[in-house]
Amino acid sequence: MSPIVSAPTRTVRIGSRKSQLALVQTYWVQEQLQKHYPDCTFEVHTMSTQGDKILDVALAKIGDKGLFTKELEVGMLQNETDLAVHSLKDLPTNLPEGLILGCVSERENPADALVVHEKHKDKQLETLPAGAVIGTSSLRRLAQLRHHYPHLEFKDIRGNLNTRLAKLDEGGYDAIILAVAGLHRLGMSDRIHQVIPAEISLHAVGQGALGIECRAGDTEILNLLKVLEHTPTAQRCYAERALLRTLEGGCQVPIGVNTTIEGDQLTLTGMVASLDGKQLVKDTITGPAENAEQLGIELAHKLREQGAQEILAEIFAQIQREQKH
Ligand code: DPM
């Protein structure tokens, strides 16, 4: 007699931040899982993270890793939730003991976008006037744009997407830089004035992809998540995350990447830049996509040989000096 395999009927509790973007992403995951497992119940549990509460301090100065993820992780470790949906780029490369990256879903366009104030609607990044003020809290965006456009000025900007767009429209900035993926997901693609090419700004590790975290031993959840896994995205992101982990960069460092997969070959480009944009090291590696992590580790070593470590050490010292003030 063959055993009867029944569909799972469990109630699955999904942890999410409360921001509009986080909820759009979480509801998408909930909908996909519900479609595949009609006999399970998928509940969304929202939580505030430290990153949602501290809104007046530049991200880089808070320095803490897992700013947007920690409370969601505690929820899973205390068995109050079963999985958590994150923008993969906000998920630290080292996860707490007992938790793993259960799946990576298909990536949106990972590029950065320029959003301009109305008065600059006939301009591009390369034609903005000297002294134009660009809003970003990303050291990665700042360093790369300074490198290419030393005549532009940069000013911190925090808050959710709507807050940032309002600050731009009110005239506090000439332009701001946001992820294409976030604008797409919120139905605000019309605000994208220019998609910034990879030659100018390499995107953040994991940008545009969702990462779903769960308890390492929860095989039932790990099995459920398989329907959301997108292997090429996962391979690209594993390579990118291995690079970041090996360079020991937190989520707030000027490290940018780009990845492509052709056939079974993965190409990873990585760069590290100083905050003044004057030093920038960049290199590329290609190899079998199934060795994604190894490629990330090797590229990190190549970048180190070219001075990446010294650039990062100087930035950590700079940030620490600023934290004291
Ligand atoms: C991280 C950074 C930013 C977010 C740093 C970086 C941007 C901060 C800023 C690690 N997390 O990108 O170099 O520009 O002030 C964040 C966004 C998304 C996820 C928003 C954005 C949406 C896109 C995605 C914030 N986290 O980058 O515009 O899912 O990748």
C-alpha cells in the first residue's frame, strides 16, 4: 500500500515591515504561496524595525547591521512567525544562528534611477548644473556619482519613498536617486527620469530581489518556499553576497556590483570606492554559475589586491569618527 501524501494544511505566519513597499512585497509573496497551497492559511504579521523608527539620522552613521531585519528575525526565533520577506539588499550577509535564506525570488531591474525636480525635466545626470544637490543616503551611490560627476553636491535623505519624493518636489533637492525596483513595485515608474547605466552606478548587492528568511530546521517551510525560488537570480545574488561577506562590508558601504548569466556562465563585476570618489577599484570575474559563491569570494580577493581593503578601512574609521560627534 502506498502512503497517502496529503497537501500541507498548516497556518503559515509571514513577518513583514509596515512600510508600503514592504507590504506590497509581502502581499505578493502571500498571494503566490496561497495560489500554490490553497489548503494552507498565510497570515501577515507586521512589525516595526529599528530602521523604521530612527528617521532623522543618516543610515551610515547608525552603523548597525540588520537595521531593517532584526525584529523580524527575533519573531522567527521566538516562533511567533515562520518566515520573513525582505528586500534582499537589506538582509545582512551573515544571518543569526538558526535562520537561513530560504529562497530568492525573481529579480526586478536592479539598477538605480534618477528622479529629478520639475525644473530639471530637460536634464540628464550628465547635464545637471554644477552645485546641483542630489539626495541620497547611500554611500555607494554617493561615491560612484562623485567619481563621475565631481561638480555635483550630495545631501542625506531619509524616509520612505513617498516622503523622499515629497522632499524633492518641495525643492529640498535638485534630484534624488532611488532603486528602479522600488518605484516599479509601488506603481511609480513614471517618476523614473533616467535609469542610471551600470558604467556609472553599479547596484547594491541583492538589489531588486526579495529574500525570504526562515528557521534553518523548518523543512516544511523550506519546501513550501521552493515554488518562489528563481535559480538564476539566486545564483547571481549568492555571488554578490559572497563578495560583500568576504570584503566584510555591512549594508552601508560603497560596494557596487553587477551580474549576468549567459548559458551556465556567471559574470560578476564588483567595485569599491572612497567617499570622495577619488579612488575606485573595479574588476570582473566569470565562471560556472553553480560555483556562484566561490566567484564572489575570488573577486573579493582580487579587489583586495587592488586596494579595496585600505579604502574600506578608511571609510570605517571616518564613520566611527563621525559617530563620536
Ligand atoms: C540599502 C541601501 C538603501 C536601502 C544602500 C544602497 C538605499 C538608501 C538610500 C542597503 N537599503 O543601496 O547603497 O538611497 O538612501 C532600500 C530600497 C529598496 C530596498 C530603496 C532604494 C527597494 C529596492 C530593492 C533602502 N532597500 O534603494 O531606493 O528591493 O532592492
